[in-house]
Amino acid sequence: MRLKPVPEPPTDLDALDAFRRAVPLVPGSEDDCCARLRDRRDLADRQAANDWLAFLRALGLARETPRGFVRSDAAATPELVREGLRDGVLLVPETLALLRDASTEEPVTPASLFAATRESVPRHDRARDPKWEATWRERADRLLRWLALVNLAEAVAADAPASEPGYVAGDAA
């Protein structure tokens, strides 16, 4: 199962590991874990904390046990994050395929990623969010930045100052 949440990427993997460390060592309920994440990482609300908890699970940095959620023992290494993104986050395989076909003249942008994956957006997300297109364009932008964080994507210079950032496949792709 691939998860949808893609929170704002941190500046580096040390900051990501701080999110992992905010998840308890002793199993706790989802509410307890979200409250702890919100408090320790200064998140805006419970939804942001819930998205982070789901994302950390997708990356293998947290897990759900019969007694609740716990942090994993694994540190946030580039290899672990790459594997978690590939295996656990919705639309990453499609994005990586687009990046492999991209060039510096025609890089993947958040808009082009959204256009290419638009039909894959779950129907229930379209139905419940009247602004789903903007939501998923923003998700595309965050996803590309996550991929760049672990060298699955590489940012290329935009042609014009107001242009969206563009990406091609990174060294680790």
C-alpha cells in the first residue's frame, strides 16, 4: 500500500531524523503520537502531525504495532529514504519514470508532474476537496523536492525568473 501524505521536506536528513525521534519509543495511540509530533516539531495542527506520522511509516522510520505507534531503530539515511519513497509513497514510481525521460531543456515541473499523474489522483480526494487540483499540484512540488533531497531528482535552472523549478533524474535514480 502506498500512502498519500507528502509533508514539506526538511532542509536535510538530520532534520528528518528529528521527526523520527519525535515518535515515541514506547508504543502510543495515534492521538498520543500526533500530539507528541505536533509539540516536539512545532507543527501547525493535528492533521500536519498525522501526515508526518503516515509519511514516517511510509519511509520505514516509524511503525504501527498492536499497542500503537513507535519510532524505528533505523536512522534516516539516504538509502532508507529512497527505498521508502519508492515503495511507500503514492506516485513515486510514475514520477521517477518521468524524471528519467526528462532533459534539462524539458525538465519535470510540479505542473507537468500534476498533468501527467492527474488521472491517478484518488477519486475520493477529488470528491471531498473542491480545490483538489491546487492541493495535488502542491503535493507534486513537495514530492519533487523530497526526491531531490535524496538525489533521486536534481533541480535544474529555470529559463525565466518566474518559472517553476524543473527537475531531471538525480545520481541515485
